[in-house]
Amino acid sequence: MREFERVLASLHEGAGEKPAGGRRDYSDLLRRLIDGKLVLQEARNIGLDTLPEVRETVKMFEQQTLRQTLLYRQVKNVRPDGREVEKVYRDSIGIQVRSCLFAREEDAKQAEEEIRSGAGFDNVMKRMVTEGKAEGREEGVYMKGKDLLPEIAGAVSILSEGGSARR
């Protein structure tokens, strides 16, 4: 009965001052407790608790549960900084980056002028690659923000889909 009361109390932890929702049926909870006790008793009767692999698994579970409990207690009232969360998120997600490398600055400026005047990035880059003025691929490469140089990551992070950045 004490165990039933303990489990029942743990179910109500954190419920606060909510109004009662009427009479509840706790027979399922009681049945689960009884079933658990019977399974545990049967396992002990057949010697399951003496097997090395079971002992090792139980030990690992205990350590994992202890770690999780301690971690929860340490961080339960911690409120993360929204900007830091956003930065970590941006660094961890993959973004598709398409770029071209120009041998001459004049060619890069010409491509930039064309794109700024309304020509599509894809069309300009295809033509520049075809003419041999730039090197690049048609398909983008997926990269994580943390894998990019800081200057490039900063420029890419402010772009909308399909946008282009100036060097």
C-alpha cells in the first residue's frame, strides 16, 4: 500500500493547484504495480538476477538513470539564451551552398553586376562556367554552418533561399 501511495504521489507531482477532475479509477495503476511485483518475484525464483549479463545490464541502467536524474536536477531551472540557442541551431543544420570560383576579379564583378540587374544566379553561373571564366558545380553542396569559414557562414546566414552573397 505504501508503494501504491508513493507511485500515486509521484503521478501528482507538479500538478499544482488544478481543480479535481472528478473521481478517478486507480485500478490500472494498482494492477501494474501487482504485475511488476509478480514479474520481479518470478525472475528471482528462476535465478535471473544472478546471471552476469543481467547484472551488467541492471548496473548500466542504474548508472544511466543516476546520470539523467543528476542532469535533470542541474538544468531544470536553467533558461537558455535565445540567441545562443539560435546560433547553435544554425551551426548544426545543413544548408545547401552553391558557389563559383573566379580566376579574375573582373569576371566576378561582371557576374555580380548581371545578378544584381536581375539575371538569375543559375543562368549567369552556368554561362560563366561554360565560358571558362569560373569553376563551379550545378548542384549545391550540403554543409553545416560550423564547417564554413566565419566570413562565409556570416554571409550565408543572412540569405534567403535562392539569394546570393557578395564576397
